Amino acid sequence: MKPTPISKQMDKLDPLLSFKVILMGDSGVGKTSLANRQAYKQFSNQLQPTIGTGIFKVVVPVGNFKVELNIWDTAGQDKFKSVIPMYMRDTIVCVLVAAIDSQLTIEHLDEWKALVEKDYSATVCMVAINKTDLQGTPGAKTIEDLRESLMDKYPSIHFVSAKSNTGVEELFSAVATECLNYQGSTRNNHHKMDLSHDSESSGSSCC
Ligand SMILES: Nc1nc2c(ncn2[C@@H]2O[C@H](COP(=O)(O)OP(=O)(O)OP(=O)(O)O)[C@@H](O)[C@H]2O)c(=O)[nH]1
Ligand SMILES: [Mg+2]
């Protein structure tokens, strides 16, 4: 029997829930590249730095739910940092992004987290260490070392590569699951929603 295409499987899923998610982190770590990879299945070696913010819409199936993520891709350059809190309102999950080949961007994760928590302490901060295709670059820490040094502060860490398309789908699936759990905990008297899979659906689609 032919497998049902993901688009058909997704038609069966309901309801559509929509959440706002923000990508933050130093300039050049690959925030726009991760959003592009998830939304358009594309990667470019020559992206211009983001100015202001861009919004990407993707739909991610999680169990019986079809979750729409509105991904706000912010600009990492210092000159834009002061405006980022203006975009934070109604954000459920913030993905703090750093690059594995730049220890400085990893050290700056705490500053980005502080920026989020200053006014929005309920926002969930997840971490994505991008550019894992560059593992082994001189001076770069290993995934194991990084996980160990960051796990106390950041329980949810994902190691990804927008370039080689490693872990990106899993990252946004985890983000969508976190959003659903948030929704479940606020709506259903702190009972988490049942996210068990009754189909083999996975993947995402962009609107
Ligand atoms: N090797 C490698 N390069 C990547 C990866 N992701 C992004 N890049 C490159 O890193 C550079 C910066 O990527 P962007 O996605 O523009 O970074 P950004 O975080 O959006 O930067 P700002 O918009 O300035 O905040 C680009 O040249 C990308 O091609 C990756 O996974 N691996
Ligand atoms: Mg960008």
C-alpha cells in the first residue's frame, strides 16, 4: 500500500494552534538560515545580515495536533539589540542561537537569556547550537563538552546545522511541543496535553 503523503496526513490533524516563537542570538550564528531551512528547505552561503525582523510561518505536526509556529527572526547586530524587547510580547518560546565554531556567541547566550527574562520571565528559553557541520574547527568545543557545560542552565539544548540540515526539524518539533505543553498547562489546570502519536506523521510545512 502506498504511504499517505504528509500533506494528506496533516489535513486530518486538527485543530490548528498558533504560537509565536523568537530566534535570538549574535549576528552570523545562523538564525535566518535555520528559519529558511525549516520554512523553505533552503540554505544559502551568502545571506545578508537581518535588519529589524523577519517572520516565517511553518506548520509542524505534533501527535494529533497541527501546530503553526510564527517564527520571528531577529537581527543579532548590536545596533538592533535595544528594539528586540519590543517584539517579545506574546512569545511562548525563545530559541537562543549560538554557533559551535564561535565560543564568544556561546558565552553571549546568558546575555540573550537575561534580555528575555528581564521583562518576560515566563517565556521558555531553549538553546540551539548551530553549524555543527563545522565541528572540529580549531578551538571549537565538542558537542559533549558543550552539553555538559550548558545543561545546568539550559535543560533544552539542540545541536543543529542549517547547512547540512541536521537536527533542524527536531528542533522545531521540540519548540512546537513546548508550545503545546505551555498551552496545556495554562488552559487545563496544569495537566499536560496528550501528544501521543496515533499516526506516523512527522515533518513540517510552510504556509
Ligand atoms: N557552515 C555553516 N554555515 C552556516 C550555517 N548556518 C548559517 N551559516 C552561514 O553563516 C552566515 C550567517 O548566517 P545567517 O543565517 O545570516 O545568520 P544570522 O544569525 O541570521 O545573522 P544576523 O541576521 O546578522 O543576526 C551565512 O553565511 C550562512 O551561510 C551552518 O549550519 N553551517
Ligand atoms: Mg539573520
